Amino acid sequence: MNKGIQIAQGKTKVLYEQPGQPDVLVVAQTDAISAGDGAKRDVIPGKGRLAAQTTARVFRLLNLCGLPSHYLSGGEDDDNNEMLVRRCNMIPLEVVVRGVAAGSLVRRNPGLQKGALLVPRMVEFFLKDDANHDPLIDPESIVAKGIASPAEIGAMSEMARITFDILSHAWRKKDTLLVDLKIEFGRLTGGENQGMLVIADVIDNDSWRIWPQAREDLMLDKQLYRNLDAASPEELERIKGAYENVADLVGSFPQMRPGMVAVICDGPEYVDSSNRLVQSLQMFGLPTVRHVASSIKTPGYVLQLVQQLDATFARLLFVSVGEPNSALRDMLDNATTNPVFHYSGTPEQVAMRCAKTLAMEDTVLFGRTLLMQTNSRSAIMQADAGVNAAVPPNSTLA
Ligand code: 5GP
């Protein structure tokens, strides 16, 4: 990759400018592995490439779900340990989400059993300060030190939780428990959305704890390295094997298994309503096929369509659009083994039902559904804050 001057060096990565693009940086992940705030260090040849692959694949998944991150491109090719990112002012915090008790949480709370499920998930902030071993910091101190505003702390907690839920869904598909996760945030320095909070830094096999089959002894993450006093070449090779395994598994996360929603209108008079439904389905990125086939006037055509669609699409849902008591829904229900919904309520509700059903097998759709729900919740909270806002002094009540 064409690189400009080096602007920063971390324990496991180097940042360069990108000539001619002041708002873009190159992040190169290195072969270093370290623990104990750098007290233990080793080199695993090829780790930088695996880390870049893992990071790029995770960020691509988050971007597909609609979460804002600094990731632009690169990092996924086999011989490439570099990716392009949007330049950020980093917020000096590590944001940790925990779904299961482990690590420093258990050390700080001896009464808490390792492996205990944490409901709701826990979000903790640690100040990035190697000399003081990245101490835990509470939201009041973050604000008092001018590190982030209360609104930013709220946004970071929400985005961190959603990131955890998305990655947890993806890992679950591999029969693996995501125990905890560390992410970092930055504010975009320029370009469109300057100042916007985005997920930044890297998310790789050093950033989480993952337990296949929920068994700690099968762990695949950096804890393998932390647990060693001194790493022999054989042990480093074993750790590299785990990192390779993880990069491969993460490679299959973002692959959308495109579902198809077949919208069947019970006559031409329902085409207008189906237009609104198709628009709502498109908000989730769900593809659709549409047909008009009347259960009363062309029942044979309805059955023929079902057979054709069932034979064509691997992951198919039907939505019948018509009168609540029309025979179309029952016809479809009896003719196909795929799920059938009837269009009732708002188009957004029906689209959400379809998205949730297909999200069971598709982490991108799962993430989009989660974000859609979060956004509609925050619209309600904002409206609530709006109606209770103080009346400006000069305004008159109508
Ligand atoms: P703990 O606080 O239990 O040690 O760590 C919680 C989570 O954050 C774990 O998934 C751990 O891997 C991650 N984590 C904690 N500190 C760091 C760090 O300095 N770098 C990275 N990459 N991950 C960290």
C-alpha cells in the first residue's frame, strides 16, 4: 500500500499518513504479541496479516450492519497486513462489554464466579494509561477530565453493546461463546461527518475472549498467550494456529446468506399497499419478488407460483397482501413449508417480522434489526425529552 510518513506506533500496530488524502490513514498490524502492558513480548511471524484479516472482516460486518466505524478498505487479502481507515482523534478509553464474568472482573470481585452469565451485559470504561495499568474509570470522572461528554458516553455504551451483540450472534453460529470484548472509539477529524463518534482502532483476536462450546479450556484468543509464563517456539506456533483458525472463522461472518421475501398480492387492488411494504423491506436490505395472484380468481396460479418460488430460493418467506380473512394466506400456508406472514399492521412492523425471521441465520440482518430497534427506542426517548423540555422564556403557549 502507498504510505506516507509514520505518525504513531502502538504495541501491535503502526499508523501512516496516506499521501494526498489528509483524512485517511494506513493501519499496519505487526507480528508482535504482548501482555501485561508490554511486560511480556514475542513475535509470531504472520500474526500481523492474521490480525489485519480479522479486523477487516469484523469491521466489514459492522459496516454492513450500519454501525459507524473508521474502516474503509483493505486488510483482507492473504498477503496484506494493512488497511485504510478514516482519520480520527482517538478517545483514550478502552470500552469493555462483558456477557460472561472473566478476567479482571473476576479478579476485582472474588465473589463472582468465572463463567457466570451477566444479565444485562456490563459495560466498563478503562483509561488508556499503560504506566498505571489502564485503570477502571467511572463516567463521572470521564466527564470531569474532559475525555468525553455524557452524550458520548451514552453513545459509546450503546454502540459497544450492539457490537457485542452482533459479534456474539456471529460467534454463536460457530458454537462459540463470546465472553467479553474491548473496543475503542474516535472522532472523525475531517471530511463528511467531522467530529462524529465512530468505532476505531482494531478488533482482532487480542480484543475478545472466545470459548468454543462455552468451554474455557478450548479458548482460541489471546488469553492463551497471557496464560503462559514464557512462550516456547512450539507454544507460539500453537497460538498462531489458533489465530489462523479465528481469522478463517471470522471470514465467514459477513457473508450474507441472502433471503428472499415473496410478496403476493391477492388482486391488483393490493399493489399500492405492497409498494409500501417493499420500501420497508428495502430498509433492511431485504430483496423481494412480487406477484399478483388471486386466491379466488386464479387459485391455480397461486399454487404454481408457490412451487416455482419454493424451488428457486433457499431462504424464502411469503407475505400475503389482501383482506384479513382472504383465503390467500391459508392457501400459501398449506402449499409451502416456508414461513408465511399476512400483511397486518404497519409496513415497518411486517418488514421487521420478516427481518427477524431471516436474521436467525444472518448476522448482518440481525445487526440491522438491532440498530433499527435501538433507533426507534431513542426516537421515543427524544420525543419524551422534547415534550418535557422547559418552555423558552419568550414563547407563548397556544
Ligand atoms: P479484562 O479487563 O477482563 O482483562 O479484559 C476484558 C476484555 O478486554 C478481554 O476480552 C480482553 O481481551 C480485552 N482487553 C483488555 N485490555 C486490553 C488491551 O490492552 N488490548 C486489547 N487488545 N484487548 C484488551
